[in-house]
Amino acid sequence: MFTKRDLLRSAAMAALVAATAKSTPVLAQNNVEWPSLLEAKDIAEEGFVYGLAPVMFYAVMQEFAVDRNSGQFKAPFNEIENQHHVATPDDTAVITPNSDTPYSILWLDLRAEPMVISVPTVEKDRYYSVQLIDGNTYNFGYIGSRATGSEPGSYLVVGPDWKGETPRGIKKVFRSTTPFPLALIRTQLFNPDDMPNVEKIQAGYKAQPLSAFLKQPAPQAAPKIEFLPATTAGIKENFFQYLDAALQFIPETPRDKAVRAKLATIGIGPGKTFDFKELSLEHKAEILVAMKQGDGKVDKWLASGNKNINGWNVGAFFGDEAFYNGDWVMRAGAAKGGLLGNDAVEAMYPYTRTDATGEPLDGSNHKYTITFAPGQLPPVNAFWSVTMYDGKSQFLVKNPINRYLINSPMLPGMKKDADGSLTLYIQKDSPGADKEANWLPAPDGTIYLVMRLYWPKTEAPSILPAGAGSWQPPGVVAAQ
């Protein structure tokens, strides 16, 4: 899960602080008067919920593909950045980092022409996936072990307006709802010594314009865009300005036509500029309330959108346009809970901050165990892992053995119990040399655990359907 959570806790308050204190008349945009105060508040609240996911996506795009000085820049549009490492405690740009699979990152610009993504042969026992996410944060397609198999092939990614037949040599066409989608590539790493093998596979990932793939003249280049500068941290102060910018690159659809028409009445949308400084104090106050209420709705959904199973939160939040079907609260909750997360059929992410009895996990006061009964390891076609995070920062935890997770590739070196079950030891100090192979070091404080099930099995026992599957994650138990 590639998360950007908790960016907006003080979004409304920061926006108000950034605004001037001087009371000014409300400006009519395009000679159209604003709605009443209460109507404007309701529209802004709906707009916050609707816009949260695309704004977060736009800000990450700026940092990864546009602003070379962002400190997070990966590569310009249509170029692949292969990362030859997994996350460690030194990686603090993104919370709850995945330390299972090195990433390859490809941000696409489909305005001039489609792009072709080619993948090499990947051995069948090594999981990989190419997740395609557009500016609406819809997962509009997958290439990889589950979706297309381990054979080599070339796939076409097209923008919303592309019209054409499937070219020769293309296995499948994927259509983005927006012109700047992201291809997020994960390649399984078996152990630290396996990195050279991963690098060879990454070198086989290719991205090229369709004209180059067909060996034809390239069309005229798309015009250069002066993107509104944006950062994930800046969302707090500039939410509706960022939404103006993001909506320029999100074509209207029947599902969002109504909410966008409402937003236009308060000056939000493509080509518009929403500026708190130009609002009266009364309108600033109502917009502040609206953003707080919208954020509260998202948090409420996040708290109730999961099913609690043995203390673990289990749910499915990510999918394509039809999956969300205009449910903006669900889309916003998914983005805030785990921006760029996978469809449930690709990966499931049970997470917890409590033990099986509901008590908060705290490594300073307790030692814990997780025991998988015989034959009850997580049922996956690829692999599973349990990753340890600091409960406050949600970053990986420094420890003397540099172990941040336990995953299924480590099973041959782990010890089974006498009855054939597998017990993981969750604690800050070593459980002893005889148990250290099963030790997941914890922080000296609050704990946040995330289980990842890649390519979960669909036949019983299974964690699917999410929250109602026949397999359930075992609870975390405090040692007596």
C-alpha cells in the first residue's frame, strides 16, 4: 500500500489561517452571484469530499514527475524510474511503506499519443504487477502475474479521447479516464541477496510512445503545461486551488457532472481560481466549517468501512470507476486511508493497532504473539507479509537485526511449534536465540501492524470477499 494518509487533518484550519482577516465582499465569478451562505457551505463540503482523491493524486504527481526540486522527484513523464531497494526506516517520505517489493514508477502523459508498456518474462514463482491508476484514482487495469501471467508482452495505455484499433503486437488496450495516469510496478524480492535478479527484471520494463513501437513518425508534441505548483504538505493550505488545477485534467463524466456544476457556482473548476483572500469573513467561516465537516465524513467512513476481525481491520476500498460508482465518500476514504492501493483481488491489507481484545498495542509494556494454526497461513497465490510500524509515525522501526517484516519467503528459516503451528514474536527485545528466527522487532511504544496478502486465493479458505471470507487473520495476543 503506497499511502499518503493524514495529510488533511488541519486542512480547513490552515486554509483559514492563510486567508486574510479583512472582510471583503464576495466576488461574483463571471458575473454570477454566489449561492447563499448555507448553500455555499454545503457545496464546499461536497466538493471537499469529491475532490480529496484527485487533489492527493495531483500533488503526488507534482512531486514525482513535475518538480525536479521536490525532494521526491522520480522521473519525467513517460520515463521509468526503477528503485533498486525496498523501504527502510530511513525512508520517511511516504507513511506505511511497503518493504516487500521494489517499485518501478512510470507517470504517463497520454495527450499526444498512447504509450506502450512492455514487460519481460518473469519466472512463475516471482510475483509482479503493473497497477494502472488515473487522475480520478481509479485502478483502470493490471498487467502482471495475476492479471496477464508471467509471459512477455506489450500493452497499450490510451487516454480518454483516443480512437483507434488495437495495433499489431499489442496484447491488450487499457483506457485511462484522464491524460496523466500512473503505472506503479511492483517486483517481488525474495531476500536481500535477490536484488540483482530484481534489477534484471526491472531492466526489462519498457515504456515507449505508440509511434516508436510501430516505427512510425511521431505526432506533434503536446503543448507544455505550466502546472500549478503543489506538494502533499501544501494540500492543507491550498485545497481548493489544487482542486481547480486537478480538474483541468479530469474530463467531466455523467457520474460527476452534478457535483462539478455545483462547484462552478462557487468558482471551483477548470480555468477558475478559488481564493480565500477574496471571500468575506462570513464565507470564510462557512467554507472552514464545510471542510471540517467533509473531512469528518471521510474519517467516519474510514472508521466504519472496515470489518473488525480478531482486532484486524479488513475491507476493500480500491477499484475502477464502476467500483466506486460515484460514491465520493468511499473514494475519499480510500485515498486518505491508502492512496494508490490495490484492488482486493490483487492485494488485501488487514491492519491493526490493537490486540484481539481491543487493547492498544504497546511494545513498551507488553510482548505479543501471532499464531497461525496448522494449515492456516494466509491463503495466497503469491506471498504474504506482516510488517511492523511505529504507531505514531507509521514508519518502519529501527532494530538491531534490521528486520522490518516477516514474510512467506522467510518460512524455510523459521521454527514451527510442536503442533505444526507458526508463532510470530512481536516485542522490542529478542525472545531468545531459539525464537529469534520468528521475531518481528517492535518499537518501545505504540505499534501499528499491516498484513499484506498479494494475489489472495479466491477458493476457500480465502480472505475474499473482504470482511466475509472463510479465512480470518489470527488476533494479536498479549503474553501473560
